[in-house]
Amino acid sequence: MANVLFVTYTNVNGHLIPNLTYKSGEQMERIGKYGFLRRDYLKNHKNSLYQVMLLQDTIGEHLLEVDKAAREREEVILKQLEEKEPLPDKEADQMAWVRAANQHRAIAEEIILKELIYI
């Protein structure tokens, strides 16, 4: 499916301001959680960069790269955390295992957000 750039206009104090939105079938379907978090960050905090990437048709590729890097980084961080603080035996105490696994995931996500998403 082809990439499509849609332009709508918002009326602000009598002036029409263009609002660019990016619609890409296949690329946008492959973007995961971290890619969408990055897109939202760019839209809300680095809007001029976001608009340039839209116009140059590089936003989809950028979001895919960020998402892939974030998922790879998450795997590495989770392995490091498990080596440092092994998870309890899942069979012996399932709730303790879930708590520890969730804590590891939260730590990994916090690191990823600071290193890759909110920059």
C-alpha cells in the first residue's frame, strides 16, 4: 500500500493552519508500542521536526527503526536484569514471579523511554 500524506486545516483566530497527517498502510501496521510513543512525542514536543519528516516521507521509516531498536534494547536490558536479580521460581510462587517480571519490565521500559523515545 502506498504512503499518503493528508492535509486538513484548523481554523485558529481566523487563520487556516495546515495539519499534516501521515497514513501509510503497511509501514504503520508494523510499528509497535515504542514507535507510536516516539510519534506522539515528536508530534507533541518536536512538532517542526515531525512536520519535516512528514513532508520528506521519512517518518514511517524513522518510527520503524526506533521501534526495532527499542525492542532489541528491551531484550538486552531484561537479560541483564535477570542475571543481576534472577526471577523467583514460577512454579513455587507464581505471584512473586509476576511481581518480579513486571518490575523488570518497568525498569527496562523506563530506560528505553529515556534513551530512545523522549530525546
